Amino acid sequence: MELVARSGLDVFAHNVETVERLQGAVRDRRAGWAQSLGVLAAAKEAGARVTKSSIMLGCGETPDEVVATLRTLR
């Protein structure tokens, strides 16, 4: 991950996929909320200039959960 983060790429992307509450139902169980946040934080720490993530909507999340997710990612 550090090698990729320092490779000169324009954007380091890793998706959280959905809000925290729905991770187990929507996402492969081998990946998790905290793990994804850790990957993004580590990439930034390793020197990635820009990090980004994506979430899917329409899986049963509430508007408040979407806002909280976006705030956490920010």
C-alpha cells in the first residue's frame, strides 16, 4: 500500500462501499469499516496527495447515516 501511495498516482481510491451499519449485509465479510478507514488513513500518511472513497446508496441507509459516513470520510 505504501508503494502505491508513493508512486506518484493522482488519486488513491479505496471504497467503504456503504454506511457502517450495513457493512456486514452489503460487503464481503473479509473487509470491514475500520479496515477501510485504516487503509485510507495509511495511504494519506504514506504520502498519497489525494484519497477518495465511494459509497452505494439505496441499500437501506438513512439520510443521517449517509451524512455521518461522509463526515467520517472527510
